[in-house]
Amino acid sequence: MTILLSIILGLGLFFIIGIAARATLRAAAPARHKPMFRDMPLTASFGLAVIFFYVLVASLAPAIALYGEGEVLGAQYLPWAAPHYLGTDKLGRDMLTRLIYGARNTVGIAFATTALAFVVGSVLGIWAALVGGRL
């Protein structure tokens, strides 16, 4: 009899705690979930699309580029034409290929610079908070 009573009381307590937890979570949750990308201004959406495209081109450079990174094709200063869509440089390298491979360096440098700024800003912000705002 006592085992049955303790099981019933345990289940009742578990049920009451569950209801209270659900009510607390509903009260703490935001009223409605706003999709971040739908409410974004058009300029921000365009900027994110450009950044995404740039990172995609940089990461897929070996698959996208028509020629090798340092491949010399022979003729210098070829005009814009079908095999060389942006022409060639003074050494005979394809300019479109050089731009595609150059995107890898640019994305890497931008990422490293942003990470460094984040770390320095975080350290200075924490330090300012610890000393009371006096740097």
C-alpha cells in the first residue's frame, strides 16, 4: 500500500513540476520567433549574398578556374576573348584564373583581421569592465 501511494504521489509531483516547468518556459520564451533573414534590409541581404558568393568562389577555386594558379599560357596581353575571358597579363597568365585564386588570399586575410579585431576588442572590453571603465 505504501509503495502504491508513493508511486501515485511521485507521479503527481512529476506532473505538477512538468506543468510548472512548461508554464515557466512559455513565459520566458519570446512572444514569436522572427526570421532573421526576412526582416533584414535589402542592402544587408545583398551584402550577405555578395560575401557568400565570394567565399564560395574562394573555396571552390581549383574547381572553377580554367587554368592552374601559376600556369603560363604563352601569349602576353591577349584581349578579352573566349578562352581568356579577362585576357592575359604581361607573363601570359589568365587574369580570370588569377582573380579567382586571389579571392582565397583575400578571404583568408579578411577572416584573420576580423578574428584579431574580435580578440583585441574582447580583451580590452573585459579589461575595461574589470577596472571600472578607466583604461
